[in-house]
Amino acid sequence: MEKKYREINELKEACGVFGIYGPGEEVAQFTYYVLYALQHRGEESAGIAVADGKTVMVEKGMGLVADVFPNQDKLINLKGHIAIGHVRYSTTGASELVNAQPLLYRYRGGFLAVTHNGNLTNSKELRYKLERDGSIFQTTSDSEIIAHLVALSGKKDLVRSLKLAAEQLRGAYAFVLMTEKSLLGLRDPWGIRPLSIGKLNGSFILASETCAFDSLGAEFIREVRPGELVIINEDGLVSEQLIPSRGEKLCIFEFIYFARPDSQFMGRNVHLVRKELGRVLAREHKLKADLVTGVPDSSLSTAPGVAEELNLSYETAFVKNRYIGRTFIQPDQIDRTAGVRLKLNPMNSLVEGKKVIMVDDSIVRGTTSLRIVDKLKKAGAVEVFVLISSPRITHPCFYGIDTASKDLIGAKMDVPEITKAIGADYLGFLSQEGMLTATGLGRDCFCTACFDGCYPEEIHFRKQKHLFGDRY
Ligand code: AMP
């Protein structure tokens, strides 16, 4: 029942990673604040690990940050000037406490605490080899692999160990790691998952999104470069190009959907890029309607762009109940529909008798669009035109967005068929060219594999499936 529910109803997102090195500060509290700012990147589990120069402690649990840290009790125990934090959606490994991060290890080199955003594409292969050589894994998550690779490297120097490990890893990763004395950040050679460096007085900070820096009043310094390792300790920040960069291929879904609108990547503010996505989308589909509305939250930036370009009024036709998390609708609840209505309610008086343009960021399986079109029609809209601010998703993602095993409607149907399937009167996707233009950045800057099948690297685990089956 649980599995079926999850397959049908959930899509997973990226995770959020964070780290701070604050000499003379108690940094657990900062980490706690930042996890709130990164909560949108993962609602399944949350955790903080803190180091004081000698030892490392960790507190983690299932659920939202507020569930895991309901009061100061756990934070008070986390004493030290170095901390890492994580919010998780499981893209590999089950959604259970054992897989919650930070993961903490003790090996002959000392402590190593691990947080990871992304997906390793050769995790089955690596895990198979590591287990064959005697490693005993504590979790089913691919994030654990780096710790075993470091421990087995036989090198005393952590940087050398990490280099040997990184040379074996394939896929997407933004790691924020911590020893008892240092904070480290490592990004995959394509830079598929984001990681930035910030500074707050004497403290250095690493985070998936720059909104984390804003939440602390910290200053953004720069992004960690693809393949770069940054090490922060009593000597300050040192950087090393650990493995050669293969070019920049940031997941374009960060701009389309994942990131908070107040974050920035490659010098571009997410909200402004979304608004531009909306403008280009409207130029590609010159529709006549009475109003434009967006599905919260990502389209609250995009839909106004559509409306401005079409000279139509933008209306907030849906009210989202912000107090209901994803965990609210339980699988065994008979009346799930009531839950859905509680979460997102259309304003009948706005849409009654109107032709409505409904903007959303993407169609994966088509379930959201089907539901939203239905809601608008039931609320009295005479026609519903759906505009999507990304191209048709035709290929699975293996890099941390959980569309690998999903039933991609865009892979099975063409646009007229999808239009019919979601019950819309019109459906328009943004072209790939239009999407790239709207970012204002070069086409080489992004991984667009889910739209065009051009994966930055070979997909190892497909080839390995016959060898490892579905064991992991
Ligand atoms: P679907 O309902 O399966 O067509 O999924 C599309 C909806 O899910 C859109 O409204 C998106 O805002 C949202 N979405 C897209 N990608 C993801 C993802 N990886 N994780 C969670 N939600 C997503």
C-alpha cells in the first residue's frame, strides 16, 4: 500500500545541503535556521552534525525541520564551531531514519560526516565492489559510498583519499562533509547539483542555494566550481581542483522548479529567470483569455511573466494552505480528495464563466495538470488553457530528480494526446530554445537530458542492471 501510494502520488526533489565553519561560534543554531530556508528541497528527513575540533555529534530524524527539532533541546547538546545540515528527499535508498543525513562514520582517519545532494549513477557497481571487499553498509543510500571509498583508500591525507574516491564516482553530487576539524565541499565534474560559498563575518558557509546565506545575513562569495574541493579549517579556505571539470551542466530544473525564487545560480536570480520563462512561453503561444493564473509555488513567478506579455490580468486563482506539508495526506486516508482540496483551493468567483490560462512549471506524469484543470472547470471556468514553462519531459533523470522510474506522459504521448489526457482545451510547452534563451545563459551551461536525452555522461547502472539486479 505504502509503495503504491508513493509511486502514484509522489515525485521527489533534490536534497538541501549546508555547512558552516565559525571559529568561536556555536553554529548549531545557524544550521537550524538555514535548514528552514532549505526546507523546500526535502521534507522527508532533517539532521545536523556538529564538530568541536575533537569529536562529532549528530541529531537527525524523519519529517520536517520543525518535527525533528521541535524545540531547543536537541540543539543545546550540539556544541561546536563546525556544523553540517541536510534536508532529504530519498531518490535512492528508502525513506527511513537509517538513511537520514548527516551520515556519521569513524575510521582510522578520524570522524567523517557526510551530506549529499544528487545521485550517483554507478552506485550499484561501486557498492557491489565495496561489499565484495568487506565493507558493511549501514544504509541503502548511495551517499554512504563516499565514506567507504575514503576509508578504504589507505591514504592518511583526506584530500588524497577524496581524490581517489571522486575519481571513481559517476553521476551528480554536491557533498558537504565534515571531520572533527574541517568543513569540506565537493561538486561533481559537471556541476549538475548546485553548491555555493558564503561568508558571515569570520565564518565560511556552504549551501545548495544562496537563499541560505540571505537567511543568515551572510554574503555570497561564489559557486563551488565543477570538480572543485574546498576545505575550510583553521587555515581559512583552501581550494583544489580535485578532478578535472567536464564543463558546467547545472540541472536546469533548479531554475524551472526546485530552487527558491530568491536564490541565484550563475549570477541569475531564480524569480527573474522564471518570469522570463513566462514571457518567452507567452510569445510562443499567443493566446486570448480572460485571465492568467499559476499553480503555486514556482508558477507564482512565471505566470505574471505570461500575463504581462499577453497583456492580460494575472490572478491568484488558487489558495494554497501553507500549513499542510506533503506528509499530511496519508496513504490509508480514504478521502484523499478532501486532503487535496484542503491543500489547494480554487477561487470560484474569479474563474466562473472565464477563459483561464493556467501556468505550471512541468508535466511529469500529468497528474497535477489533470487535477488542476478539473478543479478550474468545476469552479466554473469555461475554457482552460494550460501553458507549461518547460519543454515536454521525454527522458528519465538519473541525477537526483526522481523521474527515473516514473511513467513519463511526455515519453508516451504527443501534445494533442496529453491535452486530451489532462482535459485541457489547449496545451502549450515552452520550446527548449525558448527555455535556454530565458535563462540568459549559454546552452552549454545546463543539463537538459530530461528534455532531449543528451546525458552529460554514460549511464553506468543501466549496463550493470543484469549483474546487480534490483538488489539496491
Ligand atoms: P505530475 O503531476 O506528475 O505531472 O508532476 C508535475 C508537477 O509536479 C508539477 O506541478 C511540478 O511543479 C511538480 N514537479 C515537477 N518535478 C518534480 C519533482 N522532481 N519533484 C516534485 N515535484 C515535481
